[in-house]
Amino acid sequence: MPALQAATVAPPSRRQGLAPVPIERGEEFLTIAGEPGRYGGRLTASLHSEPKTFNPVTAVDAPSLAIIRQTIGDLIHINRFTQKAEPALAESWKISPDGKHFSLALRHGIRFSDGQPFDADDVLFSFEVFLDENLHSPQRDLLAINGKPIQVLKSGQYSVEVYLPEPDAAAERLFDSVAILPKHLLGKAYEEKRLNQAWGLDTPPDQMAGLGPFRLKQFVPGQFVKLERNPYYWKADRARRRLPYLDELAYLIVPSTDAEVLRFRAGEVDVLSPLSAENFGALSDGSHAEYQLQDLGPGLEYDFLFFNLNDLPEGGSEEMQAISKKQAWFRDTRFRKAVSLSLDREGVIRLIFRGRAAPLWAQESPGNKNWVDANLPHPARSIPEARRILKEGGFTWNDAGDLVDPAGNRVEFSIITSSSNALRTKIATLLQDDLKQLVMDVHVVPLEFRSLMDRVFQTYDYEACVLGLVTGDADPNPEMNVWLLDGGTHLWRLRHLRPPEPWEAELDRLMRQQLVTRRVPERKKLYDRVQELVAENLPLICIASPDVLVAAKSTLANLQPGVIPDYALWNADSIYFRSDAGKQP
């Protein structure tokens, strides 16, 4: 791993990067629409914490995914602006009348970022890896229909056949979630059953390759990740010039959102996406001809509180035994309803998001106009009703005024959240204040992001947590791994030994059923019921969906921000600087 440098450093200097390789005869590149841009410069964005991995198979955290998305290619791509499926590594495809068979024609003559050729063997290898149960990839849930995995066969050097066990309502879109991996680099690691450890943060850049517009150049822990142009990238503009236009794409690691804005104002960062509402307001003050601001409305992200409902092992540490005792409260739906009723969602919107967010009672944001359940009840905040429900569950207030459970134990728990995400720390603090009105003694514990992830996904050493999720598509299917009982992001109950609650089993059944329902109205009805179950049983107590806010330097051209990540940088391959502003003087 590169050695840590001094805490205060200048950002990587902007310089001319690798030249694109001329397009070769027989190379079936993809031509993008629009006016051709100009080559050169480094675009600098920011991350609130450093990535955990560069491995597309295991990545779940937002910083890792943001970087990985710039270095990988997929077969069929979801345009983040139009939200429609488009050709990518597969130049065309055919679907059988029953919706269970896809024939994909792959592009000829294209290469990975290390210059090695791409063909159907890489596609087969990638699907084998993502479908491997032993690797626990979060994408696996998307590639299995009612528990049965899809089958991918090679029919030629540049053609593959995909067989689905049942029709998939959004089958074209599932190909967007599978990064095509280089078999020549990862095949041996997979055979030796060490793929989970491959492409860690200490892996030399020349041992990694992908089919995205950029490739890893340098990572300095706690400071920056630098990507450089993939000189073999398979897209070109209409002048037959290979993309991307940018020489480099860098991410500064800036834990504080305030520091992020200072660096943006100083010219060290070119794009802030997403941007906090507080800083959006700060940047809106006065004249700002040198940059542009956009509010796209509520996106697909949702912030929520959840309790630890994992089936914990017996005889653990004293701390784990204490958590286990409190789970009697957490598992009671009445307790979760009382907590939800006490939360001042409008206050969160007003105080934290400056009005630039939407309150939520289930997982779908109003920004997802095609799938949100518009008829879902939005119960108003009510402390009296919350108290009534707690009494119904056997909770009382003792002579000292403390809330106690039926056994006389004071209701006290902690909420962990990410110390690098100021907004979620503020949300947790407001929830702490709200729950004081029920005389719940709540402690907010900010943790470094890696530690937070370890507690939620590995050790289960927590009581409650404030987190956020954002899906890579407006379609419900990318969230299969959240709602299925065995899903890799089934946050509240990743470790399950006891039979599921009836509502959990129904959630699982409905998500599997909507997956194979091809008529949109029928599928919408099923997914509306999913949202109703979430709102009624509150495995995730949804709070708010922030607006997608973007700030970008006016010198950048071809920005087309969308509500699906990577918001402003989803088309980084075609973004360019209008002038030499992006180059070193």
C-alpha cells in the first residue's frame, strides 16, 4: 500500500495523460451522439471516505462503487439521464417471445484497459463469478429468479446465450449490474478460491484492468484516488475519435462537506455530486458565474433508521448479550411504530436538508415517479399516539419518569452512524432529541465508515443504525438483495436462524413474484404491496430522500446530471473542458 503522506497536500497536478490509441480496423466501437468535444485536462471530484476495495465482485460501499463504475463495462447499460437500456459491450440482442432467452451479439475487436482482447470467455467467466454462492456478491440476488440462477452459454467467440428459468420483468436491465471481468487477470485467483481478496487497496494498478473509460493510476490512503484514460476504450465520438476526452479523473478524499466546498471554491474540485443542501445554499449566495448549480429534485436515495434484528449467537460477549436482551423491544412492531411516530420528518427536511428533500414512510422516493406508491399513508407525527402504542406493548413510565419495559428495564440504546457523513450524524442527533419526548435514552455513536460496515455486516455489534441506500436503477429489481430473506443487504436481519416473521416471508414472496410478472400494471400492484409492508412493519424506518444537488464548474461541457448514480459523472467518458481550464498552465 502506498505510504501515507502529510495530512495537508496539494491535489495531484493536472497534466497531459495517456493518448488514446487510434481506432483499428475491425473494431466495433460505439459512437455517441452530440458535438465532439476536446481532449485534455483532469476532472477532480470528491469522496467523503476512501474506498474499501477495487473489486467489483465484493464492493458494497459508495466510495468503492463510484470508482469501480468508472473502470468497468457492462453488456447493456442503463442511461442515467433517460433511464432507458442502451447497447454497451453487447451491440445488439434478441429476446425470445416467452422472455426467457436472450441472444447477445458482442462487439468485435475491443480490448481491456491493459490492451488484452475481450470476448465471450470474459462474459462467461464474469457471470460464473457473480453467480458463485461462495463469493456472496450483492449482485447474485439480481441474477437468480425465485432462487434459480440464470444460465449463460457461449455460442461463438463474440456471442452468448442467456437462459432465464422464468421470465424477468426487467431482464434487459439486469445486465447493467454485472461488471465484465478480465479472465486473464482474475481467472487464477478464482480457481484458487481467493477472488474475494483480489484487487484490494494495495494491489498495484498494473495488475488490474477493466472495460470502463478510465483505469486506476494511483491511490494514496486518506488523500486521493487518481484514474487515467483507458487508451483502448470502446466508445468514440461522431468524428471517430476515441473517448474519453479527459486525461484523468481524480477523487479527493474530503471527509468534511464544508471542506469539500472550500476546495470547490478554491478550484481544487470541479464537481460536487451529490451536494448537501446546506452547501448548495452557501454556493447559491451571491454571484457564481464560474460554476453552475442544479436541483434535480428527490433522487433514489433514502435515509433510514433500523434496529438490530439479527439472530445473535448465544453465550457471546457481555456487550452482545446486552444487545440480545434489548432485541425483545426491537422485534416488537409496536416499538418500531412508536419510534416512527415520534420522528419529526418535516423537521429533518427543514433543519438538515433546508427543504431540499422529501419525507418518506417507505423506501420509494417521489422522485421515482413510475414506482412510488402514491396511495401510501403518511401518518403525521404524534407523541400521544406513540405513547399509546408503547403502553399497548407493555411499556410504562416509572415514578422517576423513565420509560421501562414490562420487566422494569429502562429503555436505553445507541444509534451508530458514519462519522464521515455529517448529514446522517445530524439526522441521528435529531432522532435522539425526538425520542427524548418518549423518555427513551438514546446515544449517538459516530464511527469511521469501515468500522460501521464491519459492525452491520460482520460482527452485528450494534443496537440501531442510521444509514442510507441508493439504487443504481429506478426499477425495483436492484433492491432484491435488500428485501429477500437471504439478500446480501437485508440489513436488519443478515443473520437469520429463526423462521421469518409472516410479513418478512410475504416481502420475500412479493419481490420474487414481481420479478417474473411481465405486465407493468400487475407488477406495480405487487410492488405497491411491498411498500405497504415496509411502512406497516418498519424493518427500515424511512425518514427522507434528499434532492440530487449538483455543483459544477462552468468550464465543463456535456454534463447531463441524472437522479441515478453517478449523478453528474455517469457520462464522464464524454465530459470535457471547454477551454484549457482543465489543463496545467
